Amino acid sequence: MLLVGQRTDILTTGQQIGQEIGDVPNMDFSLVRRNIILSQKNFSGKTVDQCVQSLSATARHGVYLVALSRGGAALPVAGTTHVQNGDVVTLLGTSADVQRVAAQIGTILEPSIKTDLVFHSLGIALGLLIGLGVVHIGSVPLTLGSGGGALLSGLLLGWYQSRHPAVGNMPSAAS
């Protein structure tokens, strides 16, 4: 035992304490932070506390609610906050734990740098079709043209994508 004021070197102190232990198996883990789109109907309209209580203790073990957002706006992470379908729930935990909870509440929103070209191509085609339409008021033909059709289509598909964030991905840098 070392007393205050007693001088010893590090090596003899280490020998008195004991042998250093290296890596301990099964003691390393990494945490992940995932955004999940709330899509299960039984959670819609409930408070955060009610949603947590509806999950079993084993299901929610090791998973922490970090943030809530609706339509891109942050919501307070409080027990009295009401959630709705389409809200984005940010969870923190091990990958397996977050996957387990995500399977019960909704769909994981995978971060991606890829653009959903099919969704955006359909939007352009829909815009061109809308722009082809002609309305006659008396003898005057009125049309939106390809620009107006693309604008209407963009507004419509933008609204749809805000309700279903897993569809129509476009990286913010490309936007």
C-alpha cells in the first residue's frame, strides 16, 4: 500500500497493483444514430410517454430518443408531445437495438447521396403532361405550358415527398 509522501517508481507500483488486462471480449460496441419515419397507425396521436409504454421493456432496452421532427421542424422531446404518422424519430443505441425498435414503429430513413431518378423523372413527365392541357375561355386558349406544368408537378410531388420522406430522395447539395 502506498502512503502519502512515499516515493516509489511506476514499475514497482504497477507490480503491486497487478497485471494489466488487455481487450475484454464482448465489451466493445458502437452506437448508431438513426432517423425512423413513424408509420405505425397505433402510435399516431399518442404522446411520447404513451408510445414508450406501448413498447415492451425488452424492446426499448438500450434505445434512447434523441430528437423528434415534423415536416423538417424540430419538436420538443417531452413526454407530453403528441406524435403523428410521418414524424421523424431519431433514436440512439446499438444497431441491433435500434433495428428492433424501428421494426415496431416505422421505417428507417437511410441517409443517401443518391437521387431517386425514377421519382423525379415521373415528376418531369407529369409536369409536361399537365402543361399540354389547354382550356378554352371563349375563343382564347389558355395553357400552363411546360414551365407551369413542371411547377405544378413539383409542388404536388414535393408535398407527397414531405409526407413520405423515404420516397424521392435528393441530396441537399443537389437541391
